[in-house]
Amino acid sequence: MPDTAPGLFLGQSSTDGVARRELLLWNRANRHGIVAGATGTGKTVTLQIMAQGFSDAGVPVFCADVKGDLSGISQPGSPNDKLLARAAGMDLTLVPKAAPTVFWDLYGQKGHPIRATVSEIGPLLMARMLDLNEVQEGVLTVAFHVADKEGLLLLDLDDLRSVLTFVAENASRIGREVGNVAPASIAAIQRALLQLEQQGGDAFFGEPALRLEDMIRVGLDGRGQVNVLDSTRLMNSPRLYAAFLLWLLSELFEQLPEIGDPERPRLVFFFDEAHLLFRDAPRPLLEKVEQVVRLIRSKGVGVYFVTQNPADIPDSVLAQLGNRIQHALRAYTPSEQRGLKSASDSFRANPAFDTTEAIQALGTGEAVVSVLDEKGAPTVVQRTLIRPPDSRLGPATDTERAAVMAASPVKGVYDTPVDRESAEEILAARHARTEADARATNEEATPPPRETPRTRAPAATKAPRRSNRQSPMEALTKSVLRTAGSTLTRELLRGVLGGLRRR
């Protein structure tokens, strides 16, 4: 059965010797929050406690497992004497239990694959993934526009490459419609796509694409599903990591209906290593993040940023984070001291202690906490001992992870990729038809070849030719005959002509 308490039990504080239970109210949990602190101060354990607490209350959770430790939420805990003593001091009974967990992994190695189509990502986030400059981002936007106009589905990176090649081949025509398209920019985008592919990013693009309803699940026992994204490898591509999480937030914002302020959130989203989202981010991207965080509250989604220092988050976003859990910060440099001062000033002061001093003096598993009350106002900051978790502290083994995946409600749904007809296949078919038409046209325009002369039959065998040379006797005989013939001819002519004259 879901937790019926008014809020998530974070830990116990003590002011003037009076113990106080620090609760994150369910009906204020969608007002977002932040979990901050230096490395090793207990942020991951706090995230695990919050994720399991929301799950017990019937709220699905999404969180990224950056170091692999968070996978222990899928296994029952084995509390040691120290944790049992801490729980007893809070009047808390630890009941070792696992949260209903589904493992995800963009690369499909330590969880079910998560895929999205290139069209769903859009040119803004794709440009962020590829680290494009403003001009190159404009050309990428043109490619998306051309794909929409030509009816070309952009599903994976091969589709995007094909469309970019199509744009380059038709740059003159396209340039007249939407502006100049520089071949150098297209070449730069193609190289960036190759780098993303070499980092394994191509595994993220394609189908079947993730359906949000497969993450926003509540089991028959009333507990919400805890979605754990394995990010141990993904962190090697920080831009891909940040862009993916922002895409997921954007999808939640676009697809979920408005519900106002619910009694409990519909989903709680933990954004670990949040500084990666904002590092060197262009202004349009920051504006998109600010818009999503500001408006997604009314969709019933609570967003919690997990980072080392609140200074890692822009003020425009930080101002919207009402629930704050600050673990210890160290301030050795002037910039760290300024960050410490900013962090302490963001809390509602407690006259019982100096917040700046308290943040530096916190031990592992301690935090200063301020949450929203029933009226939506921040409570006075309290120095709090964080409660121990019911699930395991530490990672799950490979065998345990495999067993969880085998019992997953989405087993077999996303494990096999699907490659249907899209931009690459359509453009390849067009190119083949164009080449065939060109060959047919050339054949019609070319004159037929001259007919080859027939081969004559060999002539009949002739008698050998006689020599033209004459013997002396033959020459004398022919001379006498010619002379006699000439004399006779003259005599006949004279007789005829003379007779004519006499008449």
C-alpha cells in the first residue's frame, strides 16, 4: 500500500534539544528542488532515499545512475549496526525492501535500450549534441525543414546524413527558398555526426522509440516504478547525456496534460550531474530549460537537480527550486567561498545557527534542509540527520541486475531495433529512379549504330592470269594484221567517198 504520511520523511533535525521530523510534503513535491553537496557527502544516498520514498507513495521516479551505486535500490537493504542505531534515534523501524525497479541504458548493455527518433530530438538539441556553432545550427535547421517539406522521416543518423547530402546536392534551389546553404557547414555537420557515432550515440536514435507510459507506471501493490538510467558509460559523452535528459523532460512537458497542483506528483525526475546541462549552453537552450522547469509543474512533474554546488545552476532556474537539501560544501578558493555564500543566502535563516558555518561543518549523511510548507513558503533551514534507506547501500551485482531485467514489465518491448522505410531508403529509391531515367533518355538520344557490312562469299577459283608479255612472232603477226586492216579500210572509204563526189 502507498505511504499515507503527509510527506516524504527526509530525516530528523534538532533545535534547542527538540527533535523535529523533516518532511517533504507530497502536495508541494512538484515545486521542484535541489540536492547539492561536495563529492562524498551523501548526495547519492539522499537521492536513493527520496526515490524510494516517492515510490512507496505511489509516485513513479526517473533518475540517472552516474556511478553505478544507485542500482542498489533494486535490492533489499542489509543495514549495519551504525544504520540501525541512526534509525533507532529517529524512532524509525527499518524494513529492508527493494523498490520496483526498471533498468534503462542508451547503449542497451546494462538495461533496456532507450531510443528516440531524430525528428523527436529536433534541431536545437541535436545541435547541442553535435556541438555546432550558430551558422551550422542554422544549416541543420534547414535540413529538418527540407525533410518535413519533402515528407522524409528522420529516424536515425543515416536518415539525417542522407537529407544533408540531398540538401548539398540541391543547395542552389533550396538556397533560393530558405537562404544560403554553405557546403562547408554541411561537411562540418557530417563530421560531427561521425564523431557522435564513434562515441556510440547512434544507438540512441531509431525505433522503437520510448513511450512515456512505460516509465510512468504504478504497480498492483500501489508503488511507483523507479526508472534507473545507467549512465556510467554515458557520462563519457556529457553533451549526449545532458541533451537526452533535457529531451525526456521536454517530452514529458509536451505530452502530459495539465492537472494543476495534484495531491501527489505524477512523476518525479532527478537530474544528476546537473551542471553538465548548463555548461557552455547557448542562450536558446537555457531559455528552453527555464521554460520547461517553470511550466512542467502544472503537468504534475517534480524536477530535482543534483549537483555539487547551487552556483552550477543559473539563477533563473535556481529561483524555481523550492525544496532544498544542501550537504557539506568546502570553500578553499575565493570562487568556492562565493559559492558557499550564495548557497547559504538562498535559505531562510535560522536564528539558532549560522547557515554558512553549518554547511561547512556538516558530516557525511547530514544536510541543511528547507522545504515548502502548506502555504508554499520555505521553512526555516534546519540542520538534519538524513535517514538510512530501506534498500541496499551500494551497487547491484550483474546477476541481480539480470534478474531484475528478466522480470521487467517492458521485457522484449525495446530490445530489438526496428528499421522501417525512412529518409535514407526514400532518397536512395529516388536516386535510383533518376539514374534509370537518365539512362533511358541517353539511349533515345543516341543514333543507332551503322549496320555492319555483310561478309561476301569467297569468289570462285579463277584460272591463273596469263602474262601480258608477247613473243616476237605474236608481235609481228599483230602488226601485219593491223597494217592490212588499215589499208583495206582506207580503200573502202575512198571508193565510197569517190562515188559520192562523182554523183
